[in-house]
Amino acid sequence: MLDIILKILLVALLLYIIANLFRGLFSALKNDPDAPPMSHYIGRRVAYSALVILLIILALAFDITTLNQRPY
């Protein structure tokens, strides 16, 4: 059960990373001085990417999930 919750959380985080990528793109194209800069969204994307990697490493360390031993 914990494995399924972890996978849903990872997919949600990955979708949020993609959303921040596009928000940074639109921020760069708009060039609005009142809007947050593009680096704000890119920084969020990097931070959440690091969180995803950390969650995967912790899930593997605590045997919540396992690696695919034979990927083909």
C-alpha cells in the first residue's frame, strides 16, 4: 500500500515539475516586471527534482520499492 502512495506522490511531483517548467517559459516570454522572474520557477523545478531523487533513494533504502532487475 505504501508503494502505491509513493508512486502517486512521485507522479504528482513530476507533474508539478513540468508545470513549473512551463510557468518559467511563460514568465520569460511575457517579460512582465511585476511577475516573479523565470529563475523563481526554475529554482522550484530544481528543488522538487532533488526531492524526487531523494524520495526514490529513500524508498530503495527502506525496501518500500525495488528496482526492476530485468528491464527488457
